[in-house]
Amino acid sequence: MIASLCHAYCGGRLFLHVLGATLLFGGVLTVVILSIAGLRLTQHTELLRRLAFGLTLLVVWPAWIVMRVGAQLVLTSEGLDKHSPSWVGVGFAVSDAGIVVLLLLTLFGWLAARRGCALNAFAGLGSLYLVALGVAWFFMSAKPT
Amino acid sequence: MSKYDWLLFFHVTGAFLLIGGTVVAASLSLAALRRERPSEVAVLLGLVRFGVRAIYAGVFLTLVFGLWLVHDAGYSYGSFWVIAALVLWVYANAAGGIGGRREEETRKLAERLAAEGDAPSAELRARQRDPFTLGVEYSGGVAILLILVLMIWKPGA
């Protein structure tokens, strides 16, 4: 028995999707913690800003790619790309709009790391993205109709 | 939404908090490994506590709602995947607890050294790179990954 809605052959694809999603959540949570700490701990703000930007590149982006590739593979193998339920639409809205959010997050992170500005925007956008990810995992797991 | 849907949502929420918190703790601990100044090590290890809180919440939610789901969905508590997941869950908690206590001692040492001049210290470096602590922490992370594998494939169900 494989996780719900997934046939025996798509376990690996679902694993990829879930692993990527959980790593993405953890990565965004980490950079949000670092950026908020960077706003408060002025003595170490440079270290925390650079680390937040570095982890955006090293953890958040790769996790998003793994999550999105896994989602597409499950979608195709299960035929959900032809008749998508509403919960799939919410998931894709959050994940695909996530590209824009991640691009902005990367820009703000770079500005914060190199020029010492935009850390407020980085922390705020990262926090909003965490909420959006929470909405997505509600629709992905509970699958409300 | 059915009862099963709600149970699954809270169980998955637990999984996100558990793995997400582990990512926070691992990222900050690894970043601390690369720092020499005790004050920087202390700051990074101090932030690990936020990841630990997420892990605690995740540990509680995954166990309670996971066992409830097994009952609700009609699986057997004696199935291989359920027993293996529980054994790995206990191991991951024990490993996290042991590693966490050692990291806390390292953080306290870093804070003391920071107050005494903030110079790089061989003792702090050795403590950060202690093979036992690193081994316990990494094996706990692998155990969590294996639980995710069991949850997806459910061998023996």
C-alpha cells in the first residue's frame, strides 16, 4: 500500500515530492529565523545575513526544484494533469507562484548580504511564503473538495 | 472533509515540523562548525532552539495522529512498516536528545569563551567536531529519512 492517490509504481516520485516539500519548508524556516535574528542581533547581523542568503541558494532553491519535479512526475503518472481536482490547483498555484517569491527572496537576500539593506523585506516575504506553504500542505494532505 | 482527512492533515503537519525543524537544527549546527569565533558559534547554536521546538511539536503530532491513523484506516499495529517506523522514531528521539544535550554544552562553552575575549579555542573546535556527537546526530537524521520512506511505501501493509 502506497500513500493515498499513488499507485505502486509512483512511490519514488511521491517520495521525491514530499522530501522536497519538507526540505523546502525547513529551508525557508531557517532563512526566516536567520533574517529575524539578523534584525535583532546587530552585533552578528553580517554573519546572519550572509548565511540566510547562502542557505537560500544551497537549500531553498534545490528543495523547491526537487518538490516541483516530484509533483510533476506524480501528476503525469496518475493522470491528474488531465483532470485536476481543486486541491492540485492550489498546490500548483503556491508552487508556481513560489518561483516569483523565491526570485524576490533571492534578490532581497543578496541585497541584505552585500549591501546591508532589504533584510526586513527578506524576513517578511519569507514569513509570508511559510504561510503559503502551510496552505499548500493543508490542501495536499487533507484534499478538501 | 472526513475524519481520516483531518487526521492525515495533522499527521503530515507533524512530519513537516519534524523534518523542517531537523533542517533548521542541521543547517545551523553545520554553519556553526565552520565558524572560529566563540561568539558566532554561540549565536548560531542558540538559534537551533527554534528548530528544536518545531521538532518537539512534530514528534508529538506524528506519533499521536500516526497511531490514530493506523487505527482509523484499518492497518495492523503489528505491520512491519508500523513497527519499524516506531523503532526508528524512538531511535531518532534518543539520538536527537543525546546530540542536543552535547550541543547545548558546546553552546555554553562558546558563550563562556566569548565572554573571556572571544578568541578561537582548540577546546571548542574539538567539541564541535566530536565524532560521537556528529555520528549520533547524523544517524538520527537518517532515521527520520527512513521513517519517511516507510510512510510512503508502507512495506508489509
